[in-house]
Amino acid sequence: MQPKMTSAIHSVTAVDEYGQTRTVQVAGEMPLKLFLDECEIVTLMTLGSYPEALAIGYLINQHLIKDLHEIRSLQVNWNMVEVSTFNKDKKINHNTITSGCGRGAVLDTISDILLPNLTIKQSLIYTLLQTLTQQDEIHRQAGGVHACALCHQTEIFAFVEDVGRHNAVDTVTGLMWLHNWASDDKIFYTTGRLTSEIVMKVAHNGIPILLSRSGVTHKGIQIAQTFGMTLIAHAKKQHFLVFNGEKNVIFDAK
Amino acid sequence: MQPKMTSAIHSVTAVDEYGQTRTVQVAGEMPLKLFLDECEIVTLMTLGSYPEALAIGYLINQHLIKDLHEIRSLQVNWNMVEVSTFNKDKKINHNTITSGCGRGAVLDTISDILLPNLTIKQSLIYTLLQTLTQQDEIHRQAGGVHACALCHQTEIFAFVEDVGRHNAVDTVTGLMWLHNWASDDKIFYTTGRLTSEIVMKVAHNGIPILLSRSGVTHKGIQIAQTFGMTLIAHAKKQHFLVFNGEKNVIFDAK
């Protein structure tokens, strides 16, 4: 379990519907500039809690690096991450550097990954939903963030909140790489919508089950089918809908 | 009022928590490749209802073009939009082409816009919230989308749903430019979170009031303060919080 930076929350004043001034909490948001081999790649607007993991997850999920072995050094300076690789001559294709919220071209990279069959009990889905909704400290205090988590059975390996839906996914996968956690026994949870790029990122990291509080797009389902991913959306309280891989869900709860 | 393409909704089967197979509706998502002067800029993952307006809004909000007068031609071909300008020699800075969900560098462009003071009655906020939540056809049927609207008093000039939070904002501002609507008397509504880039885009288009169902980040508030924008978040049913410009809100409802 990673530590969380609650300094990501700011107190501000706001006027409510009664015209009364109230002190409320809002999420922080800072620009994190990412450089790869001295080339400026992107500015990520982030809560800023895990710059290293976010940078690594972003580079891997954008297919700019394949794994950690390509990295010679990584330096975090306040609002800047500089990554240098062993192979500086590799040409960066700027057209691919566009991901986030339906901006991405990662879909162009067709992969031949076939995810392993991992079963999940309905009772585990309920336990996870209950545990995870108790962890969203920043969301509860300040709103304006999405959460992602990486779970094995009832154990939460990582729980990350960020102002960007994609940042939270990138950070959790970055943590997975940094800690060298296995992917094939994990469940990926997100509060965000399962658009194609999110499904693609989770598949690309070899995680066989994806669980979301929110909805899913048609293309998201198609990608899950291609990779053999178990895709569960609209998971809230006692409800959920399995959009792919229902053979992997064990209906053990009444 | 623009027409909506309900063919953006797909019927799929899903298995619910009782193990029962159900037919449910999900939102479509298609890649829209955007070319500017024969240079591939970005692939936008979109519902696809308004490719022309989305392309124009994106280019203006990314500061890649200033206004419609720069455009010589715009061609939409199924999942591709090709825009050519009168000034093809203008160098495209790839580092700026990164926006969406906390990926953007549009914040680097500091603007000297000061938005006009436009007042909004509390009763109008309630009327708009009621009207707008009745329009979200795709969200109600399929989920997985965000909505944005451009309003003058109780009139809804544009209402757009998209799988990308940023796409919906870009499309509505694109429609504003295409129809040559005035911006200084408009209210911009979004179901999405008010992160810095969203606030910046609405300010950049000269719209003085921004209203959201969701939360706001600290940087979003700071940008609203810089531009003199009235920023209202957490607006749902009878509740809302004014984070900036409370002098422009007339509390006329009990």
C-alpha cells in the first residue's frame, strides 16, 4: 500500500445556494512536465502525489518505452520528470503522444496479448467495492478526482486518486512496474469510464480483470473481447454488469 | 439547437449480478484523425456526431488556429477531418498538441482576456439544471458520456454529449464559432469536472459563466480568478457552490 499525500487538498471559500460563505476543500492540480531523452513529451496536469510512477506508467502506456530496463535514469524535480534511456537515438513519433480522455493513438498499436483466464467471485466484487469506496479520501474531502486500484483477491496493492482519469491509470500501472508486481493475478479497479484507451492500457499491462463504477463504450467492449479481458462495469453497491468474460465470474452471492 | 445522432448508441448483451443476460445500450466511440495542413495532429476518440465542430473547437482551443478566417478548407471523410489553412508555413509545435484529461499544455499560453460581468439569477441556474438534465439522451440510455451545453438565459444554443470530456467542450465551442454566436452573454454548462484546462478553454472562448454538475480543482479556481470568470460547481438539483464571481449571482430563490 502506497502512502497518500493529503497536502494535495486545498481549503478555499465558496458561496452556497443560500448566499452563505463556506470553507470547502478542493483537489490540487499541478503541471508535471515530462522529458524523454531531453525531448519535452507532454505536460500532465496531476494531483502530483506519484510523479515517478506517473511518468513511467505514461511512457509504457504510450508505448514510448517497453519496460523499466530501457531506463538509464529518472530524475524528479518539483514539477518536472526527466527520463533518459539507454537508446537515445530511438526516434520519438510525435503523432503518438496524444493520449488522455479520447485523445489517443495508442489504439493504432495492435497487440497480440491474450490475457489469462482469472476467475472472480461475485462476493469478492462486493468486498472490493466496499473496501475501495472507503479509501477515496481525496474524493470524499474535495471531489474532482478519479480513483484507480490494483487488487489481488481482497488485498489492495495500490490505490491512487488523480484529477486526470488517465493519470490515475498510468500511475497505478507505473507502480506495478516499479514494484515488479505480477499482473496476471490482478484486478484493476477504476471509478472512471471504460473508454477504449483505458481498456487498452489495462490489457497492455497484462491485467485480466477490469472493474469500473462507471459505464463502458462499445469500442471498450470490443477491445476487451480481442484481449480476452473480463470487463465489469456499472459496479456500485450490489449491482454490476459483465460485458465480457462472464465465464470467469462465479456467482456465489444471493 | 443541433440535431443529435442517436445511432451513436449500440445494443449489446451483458450479464447482471443475478447471472441473467440482458440487452443494454452503450455509447459508440470512433477514432477521428485530425490533419492540419497535411500534418497528422491527433486521433480523437469520439462519439462522432459533430466531426466538423469538434475539429474546429480542438484547433482553436489548442491555439493551433486563431479563428475560422485562417481556414481555407475543411473536409470530413468518415473518420478523418482534413483542415487546410491559408498560412501553411506556420510551424506546428508538437509539444503543444497534448490536451485532454490533464494532458495539456494550453496553460502555457497566458492570455490577457478579461471576461465581461454577466449576472445569473439563482432561479435561472435551477431552470437550466432542470432543462439540461432532461436532454442527456445518450447518457440516460447508454451512460459513458459527458454533456456540455451553451446557453443564453433559458435558451439552449447547443447541447453535445461525447465519450471525451474535452471533446464535448471542444465541440460546443466549435459550434459557437461555426454559427458565429456571441460569447459574452453565454453560460457554459458541463457535467464534467472543472480542471484547469476546461476552465482555460471556456475562458479562451470569451464565455463569462461556467456551470458544472461536478467538482473543481484548485488550479481551475485560480484560472477563473485570473480571467474574472463566474465559476459555479457541484450544481445539482437545488445545490451549487460559487467558487468565483459571487457578485454576479443574484440569489432570488428561497
